[in-house]
Amino acid sequence: MMNERKKGVLVVGIGNEYRRDDGIGVVVARHLKSMIESKVDVVEASDASSLIDMMELGYKKMVIVDAIHSNVGGVVYRFRKEEILKMGQYKQQQQSSTHAMDVAEAIKLAVELGVAKDMDVVMFGVEGNDFGFGEGLSKEVMESVNRVVDEIIKEIGEHNNNA
């Protein structure tokens, strides 16, 4: 059963801070909490499977930050829900995430269950290149943190202007 929408936007930082660049979502969420938490809800998640439960909370918009695998660190991509759903169709044979379920799978399941049907979903994917054990982001990914924070603040501002 849907709760009344208390706030319009939920920001979710996904990642494992003990797997180097995989922790980008958590780092961004922590930066945002100190800046904008009074305007939106900001949470950390260890993997994408928790997105389904969060979508059931009835937010109008969800902004997700997660690492994506590549050989180049620090490049930031912005994906809308429709683009994220298409990602699941082109999933590579190799594991594309250190999470139990990736964002595309979670959103697809949420749509199929009807919990994300009307929700606006945006994901900022940051390319990482070091997913080994250890703490701390690589230099390239660390340099992208402020860029992602700025993009999310713009995204929230646009939502509030359109709400």
C-alpha cells in the first residue's frame, strides 16, 4: 500500500565503500546529506535490490548514484528510467556489478510489480576502474564526486520547479 508522498525526491547512493570505486554512490550520498538533506531524503544502500522497497515508499522521483565498470575512471553518465530498462537487455555475460542485483534488474522488477510505474527515475553512473578490496576512491573517480553532486542538485532543482 502506497504511503502519502512526504517529499518528492529520494536520492540513493549505492555502493560498497570497501571495494574502492564501487563506493562512489555512498561517498556522493554523504556529501549530499550535509548539503541538501532538509530538501530531499538521501540514503545509502549496499546494493540495488533495496531499490524496490524504496520505490514502494511513494516518492515522485528517485535519483540513483552507482558505479559502472569500465577501463576509464571518473566519466559521469546520466540515464533516465527508459534507458536503464534497456540496459538490462544488453547485459554482458560477465558480471557487470559487485552487487547481488544491478540497478537495471531492480528497476525492471519494480516496474513489473507496479511500484515504479509512475516514478521518475534518473541514475548517475560513474565509471570506475578499481573495484579491488580496500577503502578510498581512485583519483579519477574522486575528482568526479563534486560534478555528480552538482548534477544531482540541478536535477532536484528542476524537479522542484516542475512540481
